[in-house]
Amino acid sequence: MFFMYALTGVFTMIANAASFVIFDKLVTTELHVTVIMWSFDAMLLLNQFVAWIAAVLTAFFTNRAFVFRSHGNIFLELLGFTCARLISFMLIEVGLFTLMIMSLEHTLGVPQSDVIFRVVDFEFTYLYVVKILNSLVLVAANYVASRYLVFKATGKDVRKNARRKDTGVS
């Protein structure tokens, strides 16, 4: 099951990263905001939110169909899935991402727009590398939430797992 989750996680990460890069390339407006003593671009947060929506929809439908093979109420599962993802969005996508970017810029003095390397004609900046690292943490956290909170085992799955435990098969 984890292999399929990792595979669909790759598709989710691609949807997230692709929408993030497309937004970043198409929306060049900056909206600088200062909170307490730190200044940041609010458009970056909006970009994160747009990428999150693309990722949540991709993840929900691929997880439901291919990983957990759920036949539960789609609306209740989508609601639970979205709530779990909203929490991970706030803590990881916005919180950890912002902390990583601020650490680069304010602590290490490295601008997020500095190019680290190029692949073909695409330039990987610190911003994009932080986005990829952040997405890896997010996949692991979301697996735990999906497995244990959203797509709970059906009665058939519970009986199958109980039989495995009775016969000593794992």
C-alpha cells in the first residue's frame, strides 16, 4: 500500500510543483507585507495556496481510487481529506516552507531567487529546491493522516487483517 501511496504522491508532488512554477512564471506581481519585523511576498503565499488546491484534488482522487480503494461516502471522505490537508497545509506548506525560506534569506543571507543549477533550460532556484524538500516532508505526513484518519479500513479489510493475525501471516 505504501508503494502505491508513494507513486500517487509523486503525481501529487508533480501537480503541486507544476502549478507552483506555472503561477510563479505567469504572476509576476509582488505584494510585500511586513509582519512584526519580517517582510515577505504575499503572492508567494497565494501561489502556495493555488498549488495546494491542485495537489489536494489530485491526491484525493488518486488515493481514493488506487491506494485505499475506498467505497465510502465520497463527500464525507473529501471533507475529512480536505480538513486533514488543510492542517498539513498550515503547518508544513506554509509554516515549514516559510521558515525554510526565511532561514535562507534572513539567517544565511541567500536570496531565494539564486540559481543553484540548471537542467536543460530550466533553472532551479533555492525557492524551487525548498519547495521540493518541503513536498517530501508533506507526503510522509499526509500518508499518516490519510491512512489513519480519512480512509479507514472497511469491515472486509478489518476481517482480512484479523485472519492474517490469527494465522500468523503478516
